[in-house]
Amino acid sequence: MRHDFYLAWQYLRHYRWRSLTLLVCVSLIGILPLLLNEVLTQGERLMLQRAKTTPWLIGARGSTADTTLAALYFRDTAPPVAYGEINRVEQSGWATALPIHARYRIHQIPLLGITADYFDFRHLVPALGDLPGFIGDCVLGARAARRLGLGVGDKLVSTPDNFFDLAGLVPLKLHITGVLAATDTVDDEAVYVDLKTVWIMEGLGHGHDSATTRAAPTGSAFTTPETDPASAGAADAVEITPDNLDAFHFHGDMERYPVTAIIVAPHDDRAATLLGGRYVDENLPVRLIQPVEVIRHLMHNIFRISTLFNLVLAGASGAALLALMLVFALSLQLRQGELDTIELLGCDHLTVVRLVMAEILLILLLAAGLGSIFLAYIRHESGILAPVLLDAL
Amino acid sequence: MNPEFSLRYCSMHFESTPAPPITPMLRTVFTLLLVLSNLTTVAADNLQPRLTVVASHYPLAYFAGRIAADHADVHLPMPGGIDPANWRPGSSGIRMLQRADLLLLNGAGYETWLAQTSLSRARQVDTSSGFSDRLIRIEQAITHSHGGSGQHTHTGTAHTTWLDFSQARQQAHAVAAALGRKRPELKSRFEEHLQALDSDLARLDQNLEALSLQYQTLPLMASHPVYQYLARRYRLDLVSVHWEPDEMPPGSEWDALARTLKQHPARLMIWESQPRPEITRRLTQLGVASVVFDPCANRPDQGDFLSVMQRNLQNLKQARESISAVLQK
Amino acid sequence: MVEVKQLIFQYPDSTYQLGIDYFCIKPGEKLALIGASGSGKTTLLKLIAGILSPEAGMVTVAGTSPESLDAAERRNFRISRIGFIFQELQLLDYLTVLDNILHPYRINRSLQLDRAVRGRAMELARQTGLADKLGQKPGRLSQGEKQRVAVCRALLPMPRLVIADEATSHLDPASKLRILDLLFLAVERFSASLLVVTHDHELLPYFDRVVDLSELTSRHET
């Protein structure tokens, strides 16, 4: 048996490209359904895990999925709710409320407006530098820092053309005060600023000196600046510095300022029930969303689609397997002379079969090994699955 | 705690109690459980790190220090000698604020830097939120202009809330409640300490209330508009100017004062700190005496919040007596 | 060593029949078998090696008739007693020279591949001038080198009879002699007999005996 494998191994090594092609084919046939299953299972686990750590959301009436995807995974946009909703929750004393503004992207990376409590809530700590201290400061998620190639002390310009939404945004030169430690969640792939910084970008807050209003060349500084996205670049960007910091202020009722959603964490079950009761009224402009339910529903739909996909994949795998068998059969035909030789040398039919089987077994073993390594890598780097799945959504 | 001692103590305690008949085995188990629960309580107490409390002005720091006692490190982020109302956090200040387990705020617009900083909302305690409906709005307080868009007016809120000692008591209660939420296991201890502080503040309130009776018919001037709540609570007839104790006001200000005095014949001006002697002299010439009522917004050089307030009361009392003597003459 | 009596063999679907009344090889004898193309030389070699079975008559090798053995025994007998050097050499492209030499030991359980066998393989390689080619694959060898590898492979199990089917064709005269020397040396060392099919009349004087197959056979159409 040892010799059979030795000879098979030598054969595979000698025809390495052919063997490698076979190996990859077999691996793929085996791994694709597993990978799909893995992506879905892990993705579901990760998405549910995050949803479970986010007991409730307050979002605008409309699509609960949009609000959940926007507030939890920074995908999609959702109609805004008023910041003042946070007071309704906080004054009840039943829950902690965290606003999240997740409407924009900066260099294709989600830009999140949050309060410092978000870092506590998601257990985000700076690996380098500090959390944002002032308006105009930002901190980068681990993967965002890698993608941007920026670090502590660098500046990140939010020119309007970088944004998801082009209209009416003040370009701001953000100071990077820190880079967060990796958490292997979507939190790694965002840029975080104080909520007030996003409002300044939206023109709801502003400074008074000329330097701070450069981005708003038309009309009064008190109207929402109308910038020209095409010409607004880094040079026009407003920079908040210690010198002009005090000049920045906000007008109007801050409670009516927009946020994407408010994360609500009830202190206990009783508080949850009481608070839930307050949002039963369907005439309210907002509603209480349970992300777990939303994600379960989404995943249920995805799994239904995946069943169909699995069927197609099974068909394709079957066809590929038949093709592989054909390849083996042809290869045996090509090797007939060689097989005759070893028979002439004194080897029985069974040994020939054994040699061929050893080859097939080796290919299968190696393919299984290759597939396992790939799957293990996917499992280990499970953090990347949720974004993959989310992007697919 | 020495576990041996504790064990013996508990056993003795157990034996001395007229207990129902329990087997020695059960007794040992109970004893061990008692010791364990005792040990874990002690351990939990010791394991909990001291709270880091940062207050935005001295009175709140004083309240927190009295209530939390040994269970918290209370910090004031600003240096001594400056008015915390004018303080802005720099990079080190912001780190101190960010590291706080509890950030005690006066509210009422006192912390203007909140709009420019990025801080935890959950750790902030607005100590004046309990009486937010009774805050005094200052109409057209600050007016400024910029660009070509003309003048722009901000409305403001009077923020020296603690000079109404009934409000100071509410703020102290808010501090105690916040500390209790952070350390529920110490709540009763905080309550005890609060009672002592509250009775001190109540006494101040009563004393000032009593003293204010003597001021009922007396028009007063204030060197700075920081005594709105003091005036409202203790029914003082107070008009403010914007004078600094270490700066001789210009002639126009003296003229304005003279005009005000015709409408409002005040015989006493209340100062945040001792004014320069030439200011005092010139005021005396106008028949206006000077008295210091230190709001004590920052840490005093000597004494504490209570002693400063007692001295303020003493100052008012003496000033009233002097005025009475002058009037009698 | 080899004795063939009253042998009749016919391939299925063929009209030609090979018939030999008597043929023998003595122990230690070096015999050259000649004959016209298609006269049945290779068929006779395969009959002697037990690869083919006669329709009638008897073949004995070292006192054993392959016919009396079952298939497995016959294979074991062939691989251990008879060293066969094929006309087409039949080396395996994917094995190194050493592995090609050791190949019979890897495909037949009756042969044990141990240290002694490996030592012997190296020694054979050294003797045939292949010592520095052991790690190379046949694709990179000259025809003469390949032939030597086939010889080593046939000699490694120390056979009692070495059969070479046109083992020296396509070689230059020096190489032919070198191969022949090697074969002679080996059969002398193992006291084996040598049966060489050749068309090369220059080599015939080196053999103990030369047999023309046409003189042996009563080959005719049926």
C-alpha cells in the first residue's frame, strides 16, 4: 500500500500542472457548496450576534430592514429620525440611548456620526492615539485605517464628491486622533466622528470667522451652504482648529437635527416592556425596531434563495464530477502502455487498479486538505463574511 | 480580613444565638457560607476601583467629594484662579473629561464647551435638569456680528444656579443619585453622606432666608450678572453692571451707575471678590458700600464651599448692620 | 535451465501457429536467438516467461512449468526468476532512474524492498555508469542510458534466466558491447542463463550458442 501511494505521488508530482488542475477542480466541486453554506451560517451568526447586541433601534417609519442595515452594518440609507427622540428614551430612565448617523461615506468608507458612548457600547478602544475629543476629530476603524493608508496625526478631507450624497455638504478637514483596535466586526471598517461634526458637514452648525466659512461662499453663513461639489476640494475644506473651535455653534432646535437611528439598550426586562409600550402607537413618526427579528427575517429569505442556489450548485457539481471521471478515464487510456508494462513486469490487475485508486485517493485527500485549509481560513477570518453577505444584500 | 478570625467570630455568633437544634455538620456548612458571603462582600468592595468623577465647577466637586467620600477621586479639570464658566478644555482637559466615570455638569448653559467636544452622553449628569423649568432666561444677553449678514443675537440662561441654596440642594441630590447609579452597592452610604450635606445646605438656605428679611426694602447693585438665582430665591432687589473687581470702570460706566442709582437708590454693591480700594472709595463717595459674595465657582484658596458661603452670609450681615448704622446717623 | 517440448501456440484471431519440437538452454549458457521478423521470437520469449500460455506442449524454467502455476504464482515466479528486458524498454517517465530500477519491488508483494535491495540497485547503477543519473527521469537520458536502466531493472531481482528482446538495437557498436558485457557479467555472477533475441550478427560470436528460430519451428498456417 505504501508503494502504491509512493508511485501515485510520483506520478502526480511528475505531471504537476495536470494534477494541480485536477486538485483545484475537485477542491472547488467539494468546497463550493460548503463555502456557500459556511458564508451563510457564519454570516448569519455574525449578523445575529451583532443584532443581538443591539436590543432595539428607534427608526423612522418605513423599511425596518433599511434602518437596521444602516445602523448596524452601515449599509443602505434610511430616512432620518429627530435627535430629540433620544431624550424621550433617556428621560424615561429605562434605557440607554445612542444616536447614530450613518448616511455618508468618505472614500467609500462609512462615516459614522456617534457620541462617545458608542465606543463603550461596542467595546471599541483605540489601539493607537485617542478617541475624538473635539468636533472635527475622527478615529478610524482598524480596516478603514488600512484601506485609507492613514494614521494618527493625518488629516482626512471630506470633500463632497467623496460622499454618498452630493448635495449641500460642507467639506471638512478631519483630524485623525486615533485608530481603533480590530474587533473583526463591521466596526473595523468605518470612520467615526462626533455626531456634531456630521451636523457641521450638513451645514447645521458652523463657525463665524472667514476661515471656517470658506466652504460656504454664497449668501449668509446662517443658511445651509450651497457648495459646488465639482470645485470643492481639499483646499476649500474647512478645518476646525483650536483657534476657531470656540466659534463653532449650532442654530435652531438641536432636538430636530437628523440621525439615522437611535440604539436603545433597556436596563432590564421590565424597562423594556414599559418602553416598548410607548412605541405601540402607529401614528408616531418613529417606531421601535428589534434588529434580531429583522435580521432573522432577512436571513430566512436568504436561506430560501440559497436552497435554490444549492440545487443549481449540486447540478453543476454533478456535471463537473462526470467531467472529472471522463478526464480520469481518458488519462487511463493514455496510460494503457504504462499499465501494460507494469503488468508485464509482474503486477496483477488488482495492483493496477490499486495504483489508480491510490492516485484518485491522493487527489481527493489533497483536495480535501486544500479545501479544509481554505475553509479554516474563512472560519478564522469570519469577520470578512458578514461584509461579503451584506454586500450581497 | 483574616478568614480564621472571621470563622471564629461567625461560629461564636452562631452559638450565642438561641438557635433551633441543628446538626454540627449543617452548622459548619452555614458557618462556611456566612464566611464566604462575608469574604465576597469585602472582596467586592475592595475590587471595585474608585470612581473617577470630574465636575465642571467647584460646588459640584465639593458636593461629590462630600457624598462619595473615599469612594471616588473627584477632579476639577481647570486650574485654580479662573472662572470655570470661561474655561475651555484643551487636549489634556478633554482626556480628563473622557476618562471620567461620571461627568458632573451644572447645565443651564454653563458648559458652553459641550457643543465643541465629543464626550459620552451617558456619563454626563446635568445636575440642574430637575429644575430646568425654573431656569432664568437672559434675553439679548450676547450680541455679536459676523460677515455681511449683520448682527446676530444669542439668548442665554443664567447659570449660577447654586447660589439659590434650595437649588444647590437639588443639585447635590442629583449628584448622589448619579453616584448611586454608578455604585448601587454604596447607595445607602452615599445617602447618609448626602443627608449631612443637605442639612448643611438647608441651614445656609434658612440663614440666608432669615437674613434676606433685613434686605427686603433695600435696593442693591451687583458688580456682575451672576446673582440672578440668589436674588430670586431671597427676594433681593438687584440690578447688575458688568464690572470687574480688579479693573477701574471707565467714566461712562460711572455715569451710567449714577443714572441707575437715581432710579434704583442702592446703598450696597455685591462683588464676586474684593474690588480695588479706589473702586471701593469712589463707590463710598456715591453712598454705595461694597460687600463680597463669592460664588465660589472655582476651588477657594482657603476653606471650602461651606465656609466660603458662611463667610458670604457673614459679609452680608455685617454690611446690613453698617448700612443700618449709617442710616441711623 | 529452460526446456521447451512439443510447443504449439496460436494467437486468437490469427492463422499463424508457432510450433517447436524441442528447445533448451543450459544453466549458465549465453544463447542468441535469431530469426526473420515475425518468425515468433518475441512470442517464444513470452511463452518462456509465462506471459503467454501454450496451447499444447510444455515449457519448464528452472524445473518449474509456469503452466502448472496459477496466475499469481506465475507472476511471482516470473518476476523473481526471470529478468525481462523489453524491446521497447518500458521505462516509466514519471519515475527517476533509481525508482525505475526498483519498480518491480514496488508492484509485486513477493519482492521485499529493503536496504540490501537498494544497495544492490546502487551497485548495479554504478556498474552500468548510471551512478550520477539516479535522480534523473528517463526523459533526460540517452537511449543507451535508458537501455542500461532497463537492464538494471531486469537484473535487480537476481533472476535465474535473463531474457533480452532486441536489447541492443538502436545502439552504437561500443554501447552494444558494453550492454552485452554487462549482461554477460551479470549472468556469470548469478549463475544465470541468458537468452538474447538479436538481429545483430556482429554480436553472435560472443555467445555460447546461436539458435535460428526457423530451424526450430514447424510454423505453419492452420
